[in-house]
Amino acid sequence: MKLTPFTLLCTTGLLAIFSSTISKSPVLPLFASHLGADPSGVGFVAAISAFTGVLFSIPAGLLADRFGKRKMLLASAVVFAAVPFSYLPVTSVPQLAAVRFVHGFATAIFIPVAMALVSDLFHADRGEKMGWFSTATLLGRFMAPVAGGAIIGASALNPASGFKTVYLVCGAAGVSALLLSLRLPDTGSTSAKRSWTETFDTFKAVASDRRIIITSAVEAAILFAYGTFETFLPLHAKSAGISPYQIGALLSAQIITLALSKPLMGGFSDRHGRRPQIFFGALIGAICIGLFAAFDSFAMMLAMSVAFGFSISVVTSATSAHIADISRREGRGSAMGILGSIMDIGHTTGPLAAGFVASWRGYPEAFLAAAAVLLIAGVVFAGLVGMRKG
């Protein structure tokens, strides 16, 4: 069966993100602990690949503008295919941290460049197509912990064997992503013919566009809130007497809502404008994350989890499309790289900042702090970027 370029890209994205996610969830903390890491060491190993994303998303976008998006996607696919097998001989925590750092290059390159490629391939229905691509990656993100958990559970009597099996599966998915990426189309970009001076001039124009920076900051703010949610909701719910099974349902409901609604909300932004959707999505998200401070029943937390997942979909399905709309084709990789780097900062700092607040005041105040950050970002966006349809 001949796959369309978009279906091919979505399938590649699903396999790539499945490979990336199964390398860390739930195996990474277990493997790090098995190697002798203490809790702080586990946290360091878990954070280091995200740190790679913060550092390298912008250079990845710049290189995509210079050499072409297809070449950069192939480069990321090589990392997805090769690095998983480097976990197999690891015998110490520093070795594991080093492998995680290198593995982080794969997603740091792939996500912003793939989103830029989608925006090149589509215009009128750009938001909807970006939503479908995000849903494909979310499906990979959802499947990976289930598969990894099943493998580790089946190898409970021999944990070392289970870890190796997980990383072999991780490698197989990465190799599959590489094989599919070889069939990705060239969008016809002339970026490879441009000089470094032209590329840097385009990047400076993108980086100085306050609309791009502020829009990226809104996405960072909602991921700040999401990082707070995924880290501290389980602890808040546990303190309220909610069972581990129900806590899992709270987290899964949010992911499922996000995956199902993103293409719909992307299409909605195509028809009705991105800016109002970004603002009202941030407002809804701030209300939802703040209300977790007021509820301690499973039913109300489930309702808020679904509503918060929907708000993330409302915002993120419009932010990336809005940035693609206002950036020029030759600078779109840089624009998506800036978005990727800023949103990684938000996702990384959310649990850290909320952790300080929770230690000082408690879990409810951590949710309220996240709500305040998101509300401020939405208000700043409305004031400086505007609410005009577009």
C-alpha cells in the first residue's frame, strides 16, 4: 500500500515517539535505581534528555532552514535507530546519563522539524493536520508505557533481562522509524542553496518577532501547568485517599482527551482564528488547574482532568499553527525550534517550581501557582499579540 506523504510522516512520528517514550517510561527510573542511583540521581537522569531539548531545539530548526527539513529528519531518525542499542552495555549511572543526553538529540530535532514540515505541506487546513500529527505522536506516547510495563512485569524475576528487552524493542521501533523516514518527501525547499548569512538573518528576524516569542510562552505556560499536574496530582490524589488505579485513570483520561480533541481543535482554529482560541484555552486551563486545589473527590478530579486535557488541546493546536502562519517558509524551522525550546523550558520548570511551592505551602497552592502562571501568560498574549482573528 502506498502511503501519502502525510500518513508516512504521522506513522514515522508515532514510531519515533514510541521509541523515545519506551526508553524512559516506566523503565528509566527503575533501570537507574537498579544501577544504584539515589532519588536525586534518578531525577537527574530523567531530566537530562529534556535539557538536551532546551539546548538543541533552536539549533535544529536553524539547521533545518539551512540544509532542508528532510535531511534533519533523517539525522534524527539515525539517532532514534542507533542510540537505543547503547543502553545494552550500560553498567553505571554516569554511562546511563550520557546515553540519555545523546538520545535527547533525537526528539530535540524531530518534533520541531516535523511540525515545520507539516506546515510546509499544508496551508488551508494547517491546524487540523498539525493536530493529527500530534495525535499520532500522542498515540505512540500512550502505547509505550503500556508495552514497557508489560515487558518489565513479565521479567520480574530477572530485571536485567527485562531492561535489555525494553531497549531492544526501543531500538526496533527506532529502526522502523528510520526506514520510513527514508521515504519522506522533499518539500522543494531551496534552503540548501541559501548562505549562512541569509540563514542567520532569517533566524534573527524570527527570534525578534514578539508574536512568536509570546505565543511560545503561552505554550510553555500550559506545559508548566501540565508538568505540575502530572507530577503532583498523583500525590494530591493519594493524600485524599484515592486509589492508585483511580489515579492512573485520572492521568489516562487527560491524555485520551488531548489525543481525541487535538485534530478537531486544530480544524476549529483553521476556520475561526488562532488568537482567540489561544487566549480562551489558556483561561480555561488556568481555571481547571486551579480547581484541583478545591476538590478531593475522584469524580470532580476526573472531570477537571478531562477539562484540563481539553484546554491543552485548545491551546497547543493553535499555537504551533499560529507560529507557522506568521513565519516565512524559509524561517519556519527556526520558528518551530524556538517554540520547542521555550515549551521544553516550561515543561521542565513546572515540576521544579511547583515542588518548591508544595514544600512550602502544600499541593493545593502548587496548583494555584500554576494557574496564576497560565493566566498571566494568557493575559499578556491578549494584550501584546491581540485577539484579532488570525
